[in-house]
Amino acid sequence: MVKKTVNVGGLTLGSGNIYIQSMLNAPAHDVEANVKQAVALEKAGCEIIRAAVPTIDDVRLIPAIKAAVKIPLVADIHFDYKIALACVEAGVDKVRINPGNIGSADKVRAVADACSERGIPIRIGVNSGSLEKELLQKYGSPTAEALVESAARHIGLLNDCNFDDIVISIKSSDVRLMISAYRLFAEKYSYPLHLGVTEAGTERMGMIKSAVGIGSLLCDGIGDTIRVSLTADPVREVYAAKDILKSCGIGGGVEIVSCPTCGRTKIDLIGLAERVEELCRDIDKDIKIAVMGCAVNGPGEAREADLGIAGGDGVGLIFKKGEILRKVPEDMLLPELKKEIELL
């Protein structure tokens, strides 16, 4: 099946690239706070930003955010089609709606026509928590089949308006259901997919659920853009998304491997690994760095790493591809590692 491509503010979904999204969580009426958060997200590596626009007055967010960042902006709209029209007029790059709750067929057509005129795609957001009553009655619960049928209905509403610039999300807080629904949809349709586990939870649990759900699909070759939903600072969502992509062998940046420690460890390896992680967070070199707790076996165990450090008893080793470069005092491990990274 040939993958459909959709342009979102200069990014092509369906091209094989996976784009990281996050959503602003400052109050919609606070333009300054939203702009500040959007700038922080872009700096952290977010590639698409979504903002809730609950009232017509909140449309003023769109030009303010667009003026502050260079990455595409998505307007998240429920129920009122006039807000969608105003966001399109204000220059948003994508609109997220559920055609089924936006109103009559004429209202859906008005939104579709406005988006079509400006080349703006629409993301259809299907959610297990807001599944149509008749589908719940038909299937008995929010099954994968029910979610896919709901998506098909919404696609049909837009297709009836001669609109097909569509991105789909089929989210659930149930990880296995979410995986099954996306897999089933991908078998039937070629639209670009926005992946996510909705209401995933706090940072700790949300990251685990998102890694399992999003990661499983990415490893299947399914997905074009991802959002890690966390009850946390949205910047943490971006960092989590980056880590999921790295774990799936997608995207660039530094991959860090570290040993789990044992009774032979004579260095604060946990603290050291955390400091290395922070040091490398914004480095875009495609390299692997090892943080090992044993100076005797560490370099050999991590010989596949581009660079590594191994500590023990007040001193440590800097090594490259398993070969020891030099021995340094423990408190110089991080500065010396930084020097080697800069040389690569």
C-alpha cells in the first residue's frame, strides 16, 4: 500500500521521518505563558506544537506563537466550527478536530473548504474514551475494530467534502488496545498516523506506557509523528519521545548505555550516569557513550561504544571503541569525556 503524504507547515508526514510533538498546557488565555512554553519546546527538540483553542478569544494564541517559533502549530478544537475557521484564518498549520462533534454536515464542509483553500491538513482524533454510543453498543466495549470503524466514519465525513488531506490518531489509555487499533488501521488505510497513548499518566508510568505502545508500533514500521502524553512539563514529553526514537533505532543524538552497578562498583555510577545524560541531552551527534562502573571489565564490555568512561576507587578511565585512552582522577571524568565528544 502506497503511503499517503501530508504536508504540515513544511514537514511531510508519511515520508518516512518520525516527527516529535508536544502540547502546550498553560492556560489558553495566557498568551505570554504559552509563547514562553512554545519557545522552550522548540529549543528542547519539539518539531510540531499543539495548542488547545477552547474559545474564539483564544485564537489570538495562533499568531503570537507563530511569531515566536519556526516549527508548525496545530490548533486543537472541539465542538465549535467557528473556532476552527478563525484558526485557519489566523495561519495555523494543522487543525485537530473530530468531524462527528463539530456540528452539521454544512459546518464540517465549511472547515474542510477553508483548510483545502489554504493547504492545511486536518487530524482526526479518535479516542476510546469518547467513542460513539452506537459503536459501543455494536461492539460492547472500545475494541480495536470499534476505534477503526469510528475513524473510518470521520474520514468519510471529510471525503464527502472532497477533503483527503488527513492525519489519523486512534488513542487509548489501554496500551494493548492502542497497539491493536493502530495495527488494524494500518492494514486498511494509508493515511499518516499520529501515535500516542492518551492519558498515559505521571512521568514515570506515562513514559513506560508510551515506550511500550509507541515503541511497539514504530518497530513495526507504523507511525509518522508521536506525542508522549505525560502529566508533567511538556518539555519532558519531548525528551521522552527522543529516547523512544533512539531505543527503536530511529533519529539522531547521543545514545547512552550504562551498567546497572554491582558489588564491585567503587564510584557513584548512578550520579555519574545522570550527569552524563544531562551533558549529552542537547548534543546532536549520532554516537554511543558508555558509562561503566568497573575499570577492569568496563572498556571491554562496552567496546561497541564510540566513547566511554569507567570508574573505580577514586580514578577512572576514558576509552574509545574499547581501547583505553588515559586514566584520570574521578572528578575529571566528565570534563575529559566532554573534550573527547567535541573531538568526534
